[in-house]
Amino acid sequence: MADVLVCIKRVPDVAGEVLLTSDAQAVDARFVGFTVSAHENCAVELAVRIATATGGAATVLTLGPEAAVEQLRAALAVGCAAAVHIDADPVGYGPVDVVREIAAVVETHAAEGRTYDLILLGNDAADTGDFQVGVRLAYALGWPVVNGVRTVEVDGGVATARGDGPDGVETYAVPMPAVVTVLEGGVEPRYPSVVGRMKAKKIPVETVAPRHEPLGPGRVRLTLPPAQPSTVEVIGAGPDAAPAVVDLLQRLGVAR
Amino acid sequence: MILTLVETDAAGATEVSLEAVTFGRTLARRTGGPVHALVVGARPDGVADQLAGHGVGEVHHATGEAFSAYGGAVWAAAVQAAMAATGAEAVVAPGSPRGLEVMAHLAARLDVPMAANVVGLGTEDDGEALRVTRQVMGGAALEEMLLPLRPAVLTVAGHAVQAEQVPAVSVTLREFSPEVTEADLVTRVVSTEPAAPDLSGALTSAKVVVGAGRGAGGAEGFAGVAELAELLGGALGVSRVVTSMGWRPHHEQIGQTGSRISPDLYIACGISGAIQHWAGCASSKTILAVNTDEAAPMVTKATYAVIGDMHEVVPAINAEIRRRRG
Ligand SMILES: Cc1cc2nc3c(=O)[nH]c(=O)nc-3n(C[C@H](O)[C@H](O)[C@H](O)COP(=O)(O)OP(=O)(O)OC[C@H]3O[C@@H](n4cnc5c(N)ncnc54)[C@H](O)[C@@H]3O)c2cc1C
Ligand SMILES: Nc1ncnc2c1ncn2[C@@H]1O[C@H](COP(=O)(O)O)[C@@H](O)[C@H]1O
């Protein structure tokens, strides 16, 4: 039996252009929706699969504003059995701060007899892209950590994880409890069923207050890369553009 | 002193590692002192001379059984040992998966902040801290961040700077075998299934590259672009989404964590043009984008564009080329 904790982060769903808040500390998300990164969706899927395969339970956790309960509910709807909400504004939290709060929850739960065998996180958060919360969490707990893998399986106290390395697919095998950070692509996250959504609504979310004053992310401000004036020449639309394209290829000397 | 973590392959230091060395030299102009490099495990022939040609005065080489297989923790232990011997004020690593992982370990072990994917250095310093600019929001925004020099731990985004050669300096090679703990050894790679090697080397030298991204829709969605590449005597390239999904092999990836291309023509189909992809294709002479979205950055930054579904547009182009050839 493996009990899994999976950590997700509510982030603005920006496709392309972004706007900044007036204090330049965050993305202005008034006109965009919110989501969770593809890496973390795969981590949730892996957590649910491991819990199901071993007869354990998956618990989802986030540090975020009240509205982040929406992302917790989405994870409950696809099979997580419990949810923890650390109620704080992540804009003022650096990776070290986030780790202290997650570790405090893990330790509190352990004292209550709720231990985790495995903690899954995304490889990197979609907004701040710090690439470090998982590794730091492992050090805070004194557990081994495997980074950037696409699949994780659990068998008899060992977590076996696979991911791409520079020379091919690499396998890691670490004793649990362990931390593993996940890259998208290894599993297809499931869609919630109607029944799953109904069930999720009935599961209480455990809300906890942060334990420490945050040190902060060291952020001075966000800026946007300067907009480049577009000089594109649209040479057509759809398959009808083919002759114009081949004219161009011939002009460039790349097609006979 | 600035210490740079250098990754190697059979040919020597990787391009992104040389970029990190170049960034290290920029940093050294700020902090004073030399730039050293650290190579862990396998050391290809001639890498010390190659690094000397990029301004590295001393190469530290961590050897021993502990480094026979990769592991984030053992590599970080090697960095710590090299730092202890040299008193580095900053450690710079490439923004590759390993560079990012090892720096996260190092920062956790030293209990200092880490800045991922740095692209530049601010002009003003804030006392004991560097002001760095780094990519956030998947490259859609930049963050100015204060990074204390106690020491500063950072990675440089791939292809954000150009690796610069300098008149070779004389270089010292120092081998050492740092102690590592049992706990650090546990997280090493236990086995590797070698990927099919890219023997063609086609992508980086091709005059024409036909690229495809998420718009390909699946592993079976590459027939049209592959045929177009073939018709033009070019190579196929892809975005990271494509390699993450396992639709195509990693050696075909273009971008910050893939190859940098500079063909005469790059035909980018179903690729949005995220900054990390752009970093690998920006030096193409001409870019033709094929995309359903006329507002996609790939389209607005391209020289030419066709707005439409790649699964309709590309086969039509292929048919037209064949028709004209008769
Ligand atoms: C540290 C880091 C490193 C990275 N390194 C790289 C890298 O080396 N290389 C890289 O590519 N990315 C890299 N990325 C990822 C990058 O941020 C983007 O996520 C990725 O490039 C997007 O791939 P895409 O354009 O294929 O997919 P998307 O962004 O999803 O874009 C798909 C595009 O296809 C269009 N489209 C959809 N269907 C069709 C159709 N039928 N016909 C035509 N057009 C269609 C859409 O309009 C859209 O523009 C990196 C990210 C990070 C954080
Ligand atoms: N506020 C948060 N709440 C829960 N998990 C988080 C939070 N921030 C980061 N994480 C987790 O840590 C991973 C890496 O984040 P980062 O190191 O910030 O790039 C993310 O993919 C999440 O799984």
C-alpha cells in the first residue's frame, strides 16, 4: 500500500500574450482563466494510478489563494481521496517558503499517523519556473529525490521511475519514502467522470494556515519582453496557398 | 572566482555548457577573479583545451566510482567539493535538465536561493546581491531577481547567450575524488536504454528544416512534413511538446533544450513559437510558418505565413511540388 501526496499549483492560463499587475509582481489574471501545469496533471494521474494499484490513497495539496480550491476539486474529481489547502498568496512566496509550508503539513500529518510513502510534484511550475521545490522538499524531509521523470511505479518499498536522459531512457530506483518530480508525456491524464465530480464535491478540503513568515522570492519585478513589430507576409490561407508556397520555395532556390 | 558546471558528450563540452562558461566570464568581470570549470565523471579527450579556448583557467575533474553513473545528489556533492577547494562566489550551470537539477540540489544543500534560466545580468548591483533577469511564465515574461552572492547559484537559459571563444589561456587540470555519502549514491541512474543515435547530424547542417509541433496531433501526424522535408532535401525538426509526448525522438528537437538551427529556410508547422523554441530557430534566414492561428508568435515573427491546417496545407504543397516536377 502506498499513500501518495501530490502537489499542484494554480497558475494563470496564459496562451501567448500576458499582462502584468500594476506592481509588476505577478501576471494580471483578470482576463484569463486558471489552470495547473501539464507536468502536474501527469503527477496527479500517476498519484491516482499508484494509489489504485497499491490500495493506498492519493492526497492533493496546494499552497494558494482560496480560489485554488477549484484546482484541488479537479484533482479530487479524477481520483484523489483527500485535499489540503495551505491558504496563502503564492506571489509573496519563494521556493524555500513553499517548501517549508509543504514540509510542515507532511510532518503534522505524520504526527497524526497519516504518513506518505511518496510525494509527487511537477518538474517546474508553469508561472515562476523555479525548478527546485521538489528537490528542496526532499532535503527538508531527508528523503531521496528523483527529478524530471515521466513514469513512476511502486513495488515493495521501492519507487522505480523512468525519464529521458541525454543518452536514452534512464531508470532510477529509490527506497521510499521518496520525492519524485514529473515531466508531462508519460501518462495521459484522465478526464473527470460525472460521478467523479459528484464525489469530489462531498470530500472536505482541509484548510491550514501557513506556519512561517515568508522570506519572499527575491523578485524585484516582472517585465515583458519588448514587442517585436511583425513584418510577416501572409501568402495565403488553406491548401489553396500551395502554388504561392511553391513559387516562394523556387524563388528561395530550395525547390526545383 | 566563478565555477561553471560543464556537461560533456563524446565530442566534448556541450554547446549550452560553453554558453554557461561565456556567461560565467561576464559574471567574473563583475565579481573579479577567474572562471573555473567542473567536469564530473567521463572526461572526453581535449575538453580542457576546448574550455581553455573559452577562457577557463582551471578545470576540476571529479573522478571515481561514485561518478560512474549520473545522479543529481552526487554531482552536487562534487560541486560542493570543488567550491570548498576554490572559494567560488558563484556557480553557473547550463539550463539543461541536469544543470537545473544539480543546481537545485546544490542550493538546497547550501541553503541559498537559486535562479533558474537566467538570460542576463542587471547593470546595477544591490550590495551583496546580483540582479539577474530570468525567464518565467514559460518565456512569456521576464523576472528581475536579487540573488545574494553567498554564493550565487544559477542556470543560464539555453541559447540565450552565444558561446564565445577567446585566445586560449593556459589551463590547469585538477583531478579529485570527492567523498560522497550513501544517501547521495541512492539516487543515481541504475540503467540507461540507449536511444537510437542520430547518425545523420542532419538537423544542424540542413539548408532546409521542416518543423512540426503539437499541431501534428499525434505520432501519426508527421507523414506530410516528413515528405516535404524529403522533397526539399531537408531535415525534420520538432518542438519539445512533440518529444515530451514521445511522438518523435529527442535528437529532432529544436530549441533551448534541443538543437540550434540556422538553415536558409525553416518551415514551422503547427508550432506556436514559444521563446524556448525560438531560441533554437531564430538564426534561420527565412521562416515560413504554417499555423491555424494568425496571432501565434511563430506567425507574427516569421518572414512568410500560411494560415491553415497543416494537415491540409502541407499535403497540398507536396502535391504541387510533385506536379511541377512532372
Ligand atoms: C526550460 C524550458 C525549456 C524548453 N525548451 C524547449 C525547446 O528546446 N524546444 C521547444 O520547442 N520548446 C521548449 N520548451 C517548451 C516551450 O515553452 C513550448 O511549450 C513548446 O515549444 C510548445 O510547443 P508547440 O509549439 O509544439 O505547442 P503549442 O504551444 O501547443 O502550439 C501549437 C501550435 O499549433 C497550432 N496548431 C494546432 N493545430 C494545428 C493544425 N492542425 N495546423 C496548423 N497549426 C496548428 C496552434 O495554433 C499553436 O500555435 C521549453 C520550456 C521550458 C520551460
Ligand atoms: N504554491 C504551490 N503549491 C503546491 N505545489 C507547488 C507550489 N509551488 C510549486 N509547487 C510544486 O513544485 C513544483 C515545482 O515548482 P517550482 O520549483 O516553483 O518550479 C510544481 O510543479 C508544483 O508541483
